[in-house]
Amino acid sequence: MSNTSSLDVIASLCKRRGFIFHSSEVYGGINGFWDYGPLGCEMKRNIKDAWWQAMVRDREDVAGLDATIIMHPAIWKASGHLDTFSDPMCTCKSCKKLMRADQVDDILTDGEIGKTLQALLDEHADYGKIAGWCKGKGKGLAPNLPAVTDPDALTAAVEKLKADPACATTLSALYALLGAGAPSTRCPYCGGELTEPRPFNLMFKTIVGPVDDPSNVAYLRPETAQAIFAQFLNVYATSRMSVPFGIAQMGKSFRNEVTPRNYTFRSREFEQMELEFFIKPDEAVELLYGKVTTMADQPDLSVPQKEWGWEVWHKYWVEQRKKWIIACGLPKDSFVEYWQKPDELAHYARACVDIEYAFPFGVQELEGIAARSDFDLTQHQKHSGKSMEVFDEPLKQVCSKMDETAKAAFVEKVAAEWQSRGKDPEAARAFARKLFEGRYIPHVIEPSAGVDRMMLALLCNAYEEQKLVDEKGKEDTRVVMHFSPKVAPVKVAVFPLVKNKPEVYNKAREIFEYLRRRTAAFWDEGGAIGRRYRRQDEVGTPWCITVDFQTAEDDTFTVRERDSMKQERMTLAQFKAMLDEALVF
Ligand code: GAP
């Protein structure tokens, strides 16, 4: 399996074989939007089913939700998305292109200007060659770069290079030198001057109802999570679950990404699979059980325990998510955990881990698992005026047995601990006193995954070009997608060895009809068996069944396994048992 295959090769296979198409392609496409074709939508469905199975159906402590994409705009005010969900964006004053300010360097590296300048750096070209680029190729590629348009700027750059050739040994330093300024002030498309970065909100706006008035503005959700918080009280009241418990949701999210890139990796319309797992605040755990388990206790993470504090719950969900990713077919060593540093964390977050996969364009986020404290529910309580507190009868019972001295000591302990984390001690005291009544706003651990990113990682991981030599010494290349059977879009293909013998053809149809009612099966009667195998290898079908003359006699057929290419005779019952086993998560 290969991670070195380029994204272009993967994209080409995906288009050729019906996994992913550019949206609106007949009209020239629309940037940042992708359609999943016959095989792609099957595979995507498998990923979502696998997530739902693991996160909802396999658990007694998680319930599902399917909320609307457009919600009351106040939700996005409360969540902070209206005010802060933005990217810094700048515009080129010459070519008018818009770009994310933090991606200017990357765009330069990936573009023609960057490639030609990098080639000069790679061959240790001196100031003469660089000046030659400005007077030649640079005129076409970067017509607005000062060293290209202004002889004085070029002379100044050349003088600096002459005096100190080491002053521009990196692409961004060289571009800065030729641009007479810092690299981020020059357009990576034409060399023109960039505007100051300004925030650009990523939410798509729409109008609800017939009147195009600011009071009717609504937003397409930029994440599925907020609906879970907004419906927390309803799910809590109807699901008969108590904290700790989770609410899961999957579905479309929309972000008006300034520069969608890397195929489906950063899209403007995509699908998320999110769980908000609500836990008791550590202080409630301490009152209830006399202790809070932390990671310092080196707990066994396999089965949740009532004494767990937020830190252990967070790590538990990191481990659960890794297990799921591996079960979907990504090898353990293909992704890493990136623990955000304290200065990278949102102000309310206690911890956040990104699971990062080694995509062909670099190691990038696949999904994130955040410990978000009680921030979200508190925000919705504040903005909606509705209490988001839960009532915990056992907690009230335990506290009713505490004397006033013990309560006062507890309140001061909480106040001191909050203060040590820069939080208001008065708020801590109020919170602790509420605990004595059995009331608190749950904290939350949020594993948040992207369907499209998971699919892209699985596609990149699965691709392999194998060089094969047949018995006659003839070389051939086999393209094979090594999908796990669990996510493979087609589980089994059925081939009749010949078309013109009813005893073979009809038997094969019978087997196919049986299988298609139970799994994703594909029928192929065209061409030599070898070619049919190759077609299935290229879309990652784990097994191919060939029905031949012997099938009519003993009810066995040949099962060819994709990766080993080994063939074995089996009955339908044997094959079905093997298939069922392989598909269990
Ligand atoms: N509720 C938290 C949240 O939305 P996020 O890191 O912004 O967190 C979670 O998004 C996941 O959603 C990401 O790890 C990624 O898998 C997916 N995702 C986010 N933006 C995306 C985009 N523009 N295109 C494709 N997937 C995206």
C-alpha cells in the first residue's frame, strides 16, 4: 500500500472508476464542491455506517440526533461562530485574487512562480541567474513583482545577493527579496501587493422566507455539533440517560473556505460525524466518589469507570477513535496524535488532540478530539435564557450528608483550584454551592470527524501499483485498492465463467441474486476472467466469485482474494460465513 502515490493519481482513478467527480463538471465545475459517484457514495455510506455502529448502536450511553442544517441564527451567536469563525484573508491589489493570508507561502510553493524560483535555488543559481529570471521568465509569471517591474528594485535585490548570497536561500526569503518586502506582502500568483489581512466569516448566508431582509438572514451550519447542544435538553429528557452520556450526529456542514485545496481535503460542503459526550464536572465526581481518576493513576481505558475525571474521558475517546480508524483499515503507523500546546488551545478547552494522517500533501488533520469544558452549554444557557443544568439525585444525596464545615472547605478548595487556572473564584463558589443541590452544567468531550477526510485517507492508503510478471515472463502493472472489506464499496463480484452455457450462467445469476440482497455485490460477465479481476482490483473489491461447470455438480465456486490473488473453492454457505465475519466491526 502506498502513501507516496500522488493526489493526482488518486483523483484520476476516482474519476475514472466513479468514486468522486467534480461538482457541476459539465459547467466547468465549482471550486470546493465534490460529488460522490456510484462507488464513492457506497464507500461513504460504509464509513458513516461504521461510525454510527461504533459510536451509537454499540453503546448504551449514546443517542443519535438528526437536526436541520439551517437553525436559528442565535445559535451561531451563542457558539461564537458569528463573531470569530473566520479566516484572515487578503486580496492582491493587482490581479484581485483572494487568498488566505496564512496560505500565501503554500500557494507560492505550489505555483509556477515558486517552482521556477525553487529550481534556481536548488541549482545554487547566483544573482546573475536570478536577475535573468526577473528579466525573462519572471515577466510572464510574476508581472507585478517589484524586481520584475522596477529596475531599481532589481538592482537593490542583486546588490543584496552579491553582498550576502546566504540572505535568500529559501523560497520565501528569495521572494521577499525580489518583492522588496516580506513574502506575505506579495501575491503568490502575480507578485502584486497584497492588502492587509482581514477576517472573513466562513459561514454561508441565506435568507429564510420570501423577504430579502437582514432580519431574515440565516446560516448553513458550519458544524453539526451546535445542534446537539441546542437540543441537549430535549434529548436528555427523552432518552432516559444520565450523565455521562453522549449525543451523536452526522451530516452535511458548510464552510466558505477561502482556498479549498488538496482535492476533497478542504471542501466547502462536506460531512461531519460528531459526538458530544457529556460528563460530570470533576468536582461532582469528587463529591460522589471521594476521588477523581486522572491519567497520573494510569487507568485501564478499556471500560469507562464512574470515578473518571475529564482527562481520562478525553484520553478514552482518543483511544476509541484510534481503534475505529484502524478498524476501518488505516494502519496504526499511518497516523499520529498531535496534542495541541496550551497556547494553541481555545480559551475554554482543557485539551485537544488532532489525529493526523500522512496524506500525500503532508501530515494533516483527519479528526479532532477536544475537551471543551462546559463552554457550549453555558453559552446556550446564557443566550437562550434556558437552564442547561442537569439534576443529579445521587449527588444531592451525598451532599446532604456533608456538614457545613466540610461544605465550606470544599467551596474554598474549588475556588482556589479555579483561581489557579485563571478563573473567577466567585463563580467557582457559586458553582460548588449548586453542586450541593445536585445541579451542574455537564462538561463535554467532543470527538469530531470528517467523512470526506476519512474517505480521502482510505483512498490514499489503499492505492498500490504492483509490477507483476506472468508465467510467460510478460510484465504487467496491477492497480489495486487495498480497502478493508468493511469500507470497500463492493464486497463481492460474481462472474459466470461463460455466458453461453445456461447451467453456468443461471447458477451464477442465482448466487449473485442471493448475495446482492445481503451485501454490495457486482455482476460482471464481460471479457476474460483475468480482465474482470483487474477491474475489481482497481475498485478494491475484496473477493471475486467465478461460477464454472463444476458449480453445477458440487455447488462450489472459485473465490479469488484480492490482495493475495489466491483462489479457493467454497460453497455459498462457506463464503457467506466468511463474508459476515469480515464485515463485523
Ligand atoms: N465541532 C468541531 C469542529 O467542527 P473542526 O476541526 O473544525 O472541528 C472537525 O472540524 C472535522 O471536520 C475535521 O477534523 C475534518 O475531518 C472535518 N472538516 C473540517 N473542515 C473541513 C473541510 N473544509 N473539508 C472537509 N472536511 C472538513
